[in-house]
Amino acid sequence: MISISNKDSISKSNAMLLLLVFTAHFLHINGETLTLKLPNVKPSHNNEYFCTSTKLSKDEDLFVHGFEASNPHGGAHHIMIAGCKEIPISPEHSNLWHCGEMMNNNDLPVCANGERIMYVEAMDSGPLKLPEDVSFHVGGESGINYLVIQVHYGHTEKFQNNHELSDDSGITLSYSTEPTPKSAGVYLLVADGKIPPSSKEDPSTLDMFCKYKAEKPIFPMFYRVHAHGTGYVISGFKIDEEGEWEFIGRKSPQLEQKFYPVMNYGEPIAQNDYLAARCTYHNKKSIKIGPTMNDEMCNFYILYWTEGQPLSEDESFCFEKNLSWENIGLNVPDEIEIYSKNLSPDEEEEVNEFVKTKAH
């Protein structure tokens, strides 16, 4: 429960809660949890993206340390929550907007500026709890004035076939009003490009390679991979000044796309290090990176902790298009080449069992 020391703090806390309730009817507050939901939307076509937001009080600092998504009808391909300095609409007129910015239509972005990804859920990946001394700072003096949830509906047949059906997917956040000594943040590596036809014997890859820009070190805690149906395995690495490669994480995107513990917890990413990632595909025909379920994606997320403020938006992103490690002359160890393109027999079996379970 929130600790209250005097009448002034009681009235201040109540005012903050009332402000949140009246600015976003889909935000439910219960003790130390916030539940943000879509307001019973009716997706009308495949690959529709919805966003909705809640404004946070500048008088109250919240420290988020847990996430759990709700996808009651199983219609959401992914659910993301981000913190924003500003949003692209005026919430006084509407608090729901289409936000499939990659669709190259009239959709708006998730944030107008100051976007910080906090959590993404896909394929029923389950809750996430941060270590007790780590949190995302939002509201108050954090610079995060809004929380926004984005929901991508990949296939919407169940909604189109049942006009009575609507969706209120969302995310419940666990928070405290007490600050933690460490701040959480997300570093995202993204690849764009075209993926030529390939096979298991001769797979296609998209690579990423960026110098770490920030002066302060970050300490990876969890990683997450994301691709669509032809993604086979995605790997992420740190490369130090001596050229030594170190695994951050590696997983098939056909498994639960949750945040998994990193392979070397406690190892920092520091100035002059490089970050690299590879997405490997088995695709029978050429396919491009894009926002629909007919396209592919190539994302590697690093959820880290650091001292003080998290990295800025510009420091938290690595983007490459049609990059190949080979073409830039990167000295890739043989074992990295092998493990970034192949799964072990046990890993193959794990994927097959998971796919069978999801099919039922």
C-alpha cells in the first residue's frame, strides 16, 4: 500500500488518483497496480493498430516494477506499453487512435516525442517482474507524461464474424511511489530490408551492428526477440574493444516472445563497445520487412538497468537496412556463425512442441 504520512499527502494522493480516473476511463487503479485497457474496440481489418493513453500527474512520481498483459480473446498479435513525453493527439477530443505508423497510411505514431518502450507481450508470453532495486520512473519529474498502450491485431476474423465481440486487451503495471536505486530502460536493435528465398541448409539473414553511443554503462537483465512466421532464430551480442564476442541472448521467435534472462547477467555494455544482432529465416519465397503478418520483422530488445536516468531515446536505438556482417568485413568467430543460424535438436523439438500446443 502507498505510505501516507499526513493530511496534505492524503489530499495530494487522492487528487492524483482522481485525475487519472477522469482523464482515462480505461485506467483502473487498485492499490499498487494500474491496468490500462483499450476501450472495447472492434477491429475491422487485419493488421489494425490501436493506441490509447493516460496522462500522468506531474505531482506524483511512480516507479514501475512489473507487467502483466491481458489478451482475453487471443486476438492481439502484440501488446506494447511505452512512456511518452507527448502524444500525437489531443486527449480532450479523443483518446483512441490508429498507430500503425509503419503501414505508410494515415496512422499516427505511438508518441509525438520522448518515446520509451517499457514492455511488449506476444504469444501469451506471461508476466514480467523486475529485480526489487530496479524500476521504470514515470510521471512526476521523469519526463514521461503519458503511458500509451499499442495493440496490433494481426488476424481479425473472429471480430469480423461476430459483430457483438469487442476487445479490451491491456496491461497491468505494478508500481511503487518509492524510488529505486537503479533505473530500467530498453535498448532496441531493428533491421530492415528484403529477405531472399532460403532453406534450412542455406538460410537467409539480416544483421545489425552499431556502436554503443552513451557515456554511461548499461547492464542487460533480459532480452526479447521478435519476428513473424519465417523467423527461425534471433541472436544478440556485445563486442568489446578487443573484438571479443559475448552472447546477450538467443532464442527462436516461434517460442513465447517474452523477456528472457540474459546469458551473462551483470556484464556491462560500455562506451566503445559494439552491439550486434542477427535474424535468421527459413522462407520459401522472397519477403520484406514490414508491419503486416504477411511481412517479416527483425527485432532484438535488451531490457537493462543503469545508475541514474535511463538512456535517451537517441541512445537507445540501433537501425540497419540490408546489412550483412560479411559485407562490412566484420570478423565473426566460427561458433557465432554456427549458433546464430542453427538450433540444436533439443531446441528444434522445443519449438515443434510449442507450435503444436498453440495450434490446439
